[in-house]
Amino acid sequence: MAELGFIGLGIMGKPMAGHLVAAGHTVHVYDVRPEPVKELSTRGARPCRSCKEVGQKSNIIFIMVPDTPDVEAVLFGPDGLAEGLRSGSIVVDMSSISPIATKEFAKKLTAMGVKMLDAPVSGGQVGAENATLSIMVGGPVEVFNEVKPYFERMGKNIVHIGGHGDGQTCKVANQIVVALTIEAVAEALLFASKAGADPVKVRAALLGGFAQSRILELHGERMIHRKFDPGFRIRLHQKDLNLALQAARSLGLSLPNTATAQELFNAVAAQGSSDLDHSAMVLALEKLANHTIKG
Amino acid sequence: MAELGFIGLGIMGKPMAGHLVAAGHTVHVYDVRPEPVKELSTRGARPCRSCKEVGQKSNIIFIMVPDTPDVEAVLFGPDGLAEGLRSGSIVVDMSSISPIATKEFAKKLTAMGVKMLDAPVSGGQVGAENATLSIMVGGPVEVFNEVKPYFERMGKNIVHIGGHGDGQTCKVANQIVVALTIEAVAEALLFASKAGADPVKVRAALLGGFAQSRILELHGERMIHRKFDPGFRIRLHQKDLNLALQAARSLGLSLPNTATAQELFNAVAAQGSSDLDHSAMVLALEKLANHTIKG
């Protein structure tokens, strides 16, 4: 049976690692903060004092940290995984980070005889806690098949997209669609409200036709009923759109509405509201219009 | 039984009027071109030589013409409806036009003792031919109830939104959501393709999560399989976004992504492709990126 490792025990990583522990696996855990390491240890996880130590003791290591530089530090920083990893081990990065950096990391690990998957998730804290995450995976299919039983402890909709970085690319594409559809619904409902129509009836009518989307359904309702408790926080979506816009620049690609959506998130953040749900993007448009959607 | 009138017998109006004729109603018809008037007459419609004559002979008159100035000409131009309309008659404008102009037209007709509904549709030529149109209605609810049996000959999803103009406002909101969701899907699939991921797998993965929409499903597939036969033509969506942007300016409202979507439609039109399906908006982004989505 594989010796597992899990690095990064935040609001996502802690419940995800917890599912692996609860399933009876040996899981070597590390986080920069001692508390979650301690907590998981009382439930049977094996505490480690560095990423290096996790690498020495495990042969499938999951990473769940905030951003690209954090993954780089976990892998290649002082006392990092690379110092401890054994040839033949598998590194599974479940963080949402740059697809371009991911391809570079995979190349360096491959040169060391280490296999890698990128496996970002969507579904948020609730999905992590209920083991219902969607998992988008890039990397060799035989490595995917080897890790799949562990993914199934953490998620439901588990899809192999393609080679190294393609999981991250898919996640970025997902976040582009979500942000821009929120923006679409915000412009439409604000237009309707400002023109004097009832946004409740407009939303209901639009849901019956070609404009239907889960975002019109759920976030349209949030905008009408002013329910901006997170959900998915604006500051996290800002991070994801930053990945999109940076990659677009590197790839030679123009994403005009992604750029505007990011600026609207920035405007809401400028009001000190970056911890609101991403549907609160509508607040920036409302400020520009000097009008609030009335349900 | 009501004497019906129908003005505007184009690719939408002709089948819509045809359903009323086929249901056994007396329908007085007029179009600026003689051919469809002749054709419907052979099926039992009563031909008229002017809008005025339709107004004189009917008490519920449907209008289905391209744009705001056309409706104004039908109503208030020389030999227009206003010269023939009887007090107590009902004018039902099913064209997609300016919500602001609609409110003015309703005011003028009301002053003449004539009732009005705005009742724009979505569903296109196929919806008109199969009597499956969505109909979004503005105007007094008792007038809506009086006309509803006739709407049911032409459509399926028939919703009373609110007062005069609110049907048009709802239609504009619908077209904003549709255009901006097409744009969202285009940016995301182009990003995925340019980053080297398979857009077929990315689309499939996204359909299983929060990014789901009918547009991702149908137009995402069109973009991947390069099927840009209309469907709904770019030049018609340009007209609808023009209504959105003009109304936004009048209302004091900023619609940044609607403006960009219109510019992208303009760019595709500049290539002589304004008769392609609106999903062909992706062609403008592909040109900017010097890259074509590969499925």
C-alpha cells in the first residue's frame, strides 16, 4: 500500500487530507502552521517537520497551497520536497496555479525520475469537506490511473484532460467562464432594474430560454436578494483571473472581457470587499450606474 | 370573435401570422412587399394595401418588423396604423425594439384610446415556424390576458414581465446575457486551445460544474466544430446590442462587456461575415490571437 504525503492543510487541504486519513491510508502531513498538523495527527496522520521529510517518507505526495510561488517553494525551496523525493515517486499538485509554471515544474521533476500530475479542483470548501470536488487532471494517463483511487476519496467529477499543465489550463478556463458569466448576469439584471423592469421576473423569464446558466440561477438570485456572503471569495477569483491574464500575455492571446472582469473585481476590492462572494462583482457596476438592483 | 391584424410578414412574421390563419382566425395582413401578402391570402388571410387599412378592419393588431424606426413608421407614418385605429383596439408589437421608444409609443396610443403591449420574442425562425417562441410581454395585465390565447398559437414560454416597455427590456437583457456568455465561452476555449489543451475535453469538464450553460453546450460545440451556419445572425445581434448600448447611455448605465462584445461583432462584420451565426464572435478573438481553436 502506498505511503501518502499531504502538504498544505488550509481550509481546502485539511479536509482533503482528512478524507485520506479516514479511509485508513498512511498520510505524512506538513503545513507551515503547526496547528493543523497537530490536529490531523490526533486522527492518525503522521506529522512531519518539513516538505523534505514528507518526500523522504512518502511515494505519492499531494500538494494544496495557495499560489504558484508557494508550490515552487514546496518543491524546490530549502528543505523542499525535491531534497527528499525518491525516484519513482508521484507528486500531485492540487493547487490552482500557472499552467506554464506547472509545465516547467513537471520537466524538472521528470528529470529527477519523479512523476507529476496537476490536479486543480473546483467546488470550494464545501466540496472539500463533502468530498464532492471536481478534479481536472493533467499528466500521463498511467499516472492518473494510479492516483485515481485517492482522487475518488476527495471528489466526484474526476476528469483526465491531457498532458502536464492541462489540468491547470482547464481550471483557468473554468474560472474565465464563471467570472464572465457573472459579469453577463450583472450587466443584464442591472440593465433591467435601471430600465424599471422587475429583475425577479426578468431572471425567471431568461432561465426558460437560451440565456440559461447555473450562474444566472444561483448568482442572479444572490444579486437580487443581496446575499454576498461567501461562497467563493473575490480575492480568490482575482488570483485565478491573474493566472488567466498572465498566461494570456505569455501565450500571445487577448482576453478583453476577462481583463474587464478583473478590473471590476479590483474595484470591489478597493472598497474593502474582497472577502465577499464573487457575485458581488455587481457592486462595481452598480457604483458606476449609481443604481442598486431592486428585487 | 376578434378581427386580427398582422403587419410585417418577413421570416418571423409570415409563419407567426400563418399560425393565426391556420387556427381559423380572420387575419388582415399587410407588408411593404406584395409577395407574402399574396401568399398568406391564398391560405385565407385578408390582404390590405396599407397599415391604415389593417387598423380600420382589425381590433387586435400584431406588428413584427425589424427595428424601432420601422415600428414608428407602421404606427405613426403616412397611411400608418394611427390613421385607421379604432378606440379600444389593441396594438401588440412583437418586434425587438428600444424599450424607451416603446414607452413613448404606448403613451401616444393610450392618449388615442388604444391599448398596447410590447411582446418581443426569442427562438428565431425555427421557433416562429414551430410555434415554440418565448414571448416576453410588457403592458397592462388585463390586456395581456385578452391577447394570451393568440400568443399561445405562436409560442410556448409566454411571460408577463410588467408595464409598458418591460417586455422589450427583458428581451434586451436576454440578448446581453447571450452575447456575453458567447464571449465568455470563446475566451475560455481559445485560452485552452492556445495553451495546448484539448478544447473538447475542457468543454466536457466545464459542463459538469458551475460553468455550465446552454451556450457552453451548444455554441461551445459550434466553436470547436467550426459550424457557423446561422442560427442567429451576427447582424441581428448587433442590432440588439445597439439597443442595449443606446438605452444604457440614456438611462445612465455603464455596460463595459456589452460594449466589447459589440466591438467583436463589428470586427467579424468587418470581415464580411455578419451573416454567420453569433457564435462566430470567436473569429474576432482568434484573429487577435493569431490562433484557431482546434478540436
